[in-house]
Amino acid sequence: MQDFVVHIPTRLFFGPAYRDEFIGAVAALGSKVLVVVGGGSIRRLGYLDPVLEALRSAGVEPVEFAGIEANPQAATIDRGAALARECGVDAVLAFGGGSVMDAAKAIAALRAHDEPEIWPFVLGQPRAGELTRALPLAAIPTTAATASEVTPYAVISNSGEKGKSVIAHDAFKPAVAWLNPAFTVDLPETTTCDGAADILSHVFENHLLGGDDSPLADGYSETVMRVVIETLPRLLSDPRDEALRGRLLWASTMALNGMQLAGRQPAEFVLHSMEHALSGFRHDLAHGRGLATLYPAYFRWLINHDRGVERLARLGRVLFDLGSSGEDKATAFKFVGKFEQWLEVNQLRQGLTDLGFDPADYPAIAAYCVKTYGDGQQLQALGPLTAYEIEEIFKACG
């Protein structure tokens, strides 16, 4: 096994029974809390007001900031930071999906540094890496997808720049989070499917490119994948099953808490880099939907270039019972076929042109990808993955 560090400072409360304990933990973070939310669904569904009232009963003054977009815009985050400064909040609570949690992290970081704008600090911009502090953070995720409640990452979009990039620091990990499956039962079917695709991506990335030095990380990651693959179709048949919702929500947190890569070789998040470039160009593209669209073409590109073949074959044997015999390359291709079938059955199979992309834009998107997430010429996927090759993967997506 490779040397590694895992740091999971977030105290996790799972289930509706722990509401009061969570509220008490938030009260310990600050007496005036900026509550960051999205477009209004959590209030419409009756989730928000009881939490606000519970905060007030615990002696916390909540200040609401609403309107976070599906891909949170830098300008919206800047407005949230201005409100946090104006109201003198001393902590931030995110109540929503991954975009809301990411926006809350960026707001908390800007406020801690007394900075007005987030975009200069994202990867690829002049002040990248300078944000190293944040107000205390708490989170209530309402989607099973990003695991932002335990990660140091925040993904920021900028429609004016046609860009999407990240800030990251351990200071951005929430101190406490409440995972209540009841808050996910009313998710639209499409959002549920997109979230499942996102969960899988978090374990695919290192499993494929990080080597086989850590059998525990392999087994851990493969269990998360199997849970998602088995749970999603059952959930689509019974979307209000809270037990299944809880299973998917916990899989989301488990998929990106650091354990999935412990002991492996470092590896780039290549799928994420390509998808961020795509959804930076078209901000209406949901992250999980973009990832699902890329999976088959990216996997086939790896196999055709003799990269990660044994790993993809292993996934075919573990996830789809393809058997221990057979040549790895053939088994790897069979895995991709089986996974494509799973995507189709679970409403996650489409092409980039179906999503509104024009192939004429692929060179610009690929160039942005390697500029922002690579060295200007290429990413690393067990060897170079150039801008031209990224274009080819985009074209292969249909």
C-alpha cells in the first residue's frame, strides 16, 4: 500500500432522530448563521421552516440566502458573501444539494478572508490556492450525489467565462452534517438518476487509475458501486422508499470521504475534468448527466489504448458476474456493454448532441479542459490524454 493521509473532520448525524443533536452542534458553531438554500423547493416541501425554527429555539439567528443555481455561479456566491459580511454572520449552514453546499463553502471562505469575489481564486486563475480559511460550516444534503458534506472541494461556474473550476482546502470541510433520507424522497426522477451517476464517478476515478496496491480500497469502492447499481433501479420503481433513499444517501458520503483512495497511487479525476469543461460551456448540464454521457466512450478509449484494462475487467467480474475466466481485454469490453445497458435501463444513456452540444465546439471545450485541469497540453490517464484525444472521446459520445 502507498502512504496516505485521511482526514474526515465532519461529525455525521444520520437519520431524522438526530435533528436536535445536529441543531445543537450548529449552535455551537455560531450564534448568527447564514442559511444557504437553492431555488425554493425545500421550503415548498416543508423542510426548511422547521429547521429555521429549531435554530431559533436553540438561540441561533438564521439569515437566509436563497437562489443558488444548479451549477453555482460566481456572481451569486459573491452576493452571498456580501450578505454574510453585511449581517455579521459567524457560521454558514448549507441546506440543499451539492451546488448549495459548494456555494456555502465558497461564501464561508470569502467571508473568512474578507474578499468580495470568488472567481480569482479558482483553479487556473491568478490567486488559486490562496483561500485557506472559512467560517465554520454545517450541511444538510438533500441529494445523494456529491458528498460535498465531507469533502474539501467546491465547484464554481462562471457563465461569462464559459468556465467551471474548483477551490479546495481542508478548511472547507463542514464541521457537522445531518443526513436525513426523508429530505430526498421528493427528488425528481432525473435528479435521482443523475446523483447515482455522480456517486459512481467518485469511486470509478481512483479505482481505474490508482492501481491495485490497496485491496481494502478496492473492496470498499466496489461495494459502494454495487450498492448504487442495485439500489437505483429499485428506487425508480418505488421512489418514496425511505430505506432505499437512505442507502443511496450513505453510499454518496462513503464514495468520496477519502477511504476510496487510501493506499492507492495518486490519480487525476479525469472524468470530472472533462465533464466540468462540458458543463462549464453549457451550464444547464447536470454534472451527473454529463458524467453518465462520458462513461462508455472514456472506458472504451482506455481499453483501446491498453490502459486500465485489468481494472475494467475486474469491475465486469465483480459488478456484473462476468466470471473469472476469459481474457481481460474482452472482459473489459463486456463490462462496458453491461454498464451501458444499466445506464439505458436507468434513463442515463444519451449522447452529447442529445444534450445540445455542437461538435464544432469540442476543440474549445477540450482546450479549456487541459488548460484548467492539466498542464495546458494534456491530462494524465495512465499516460497522456491530449486535447485532441479528449475531442475524440467527445465525438465518440454521439
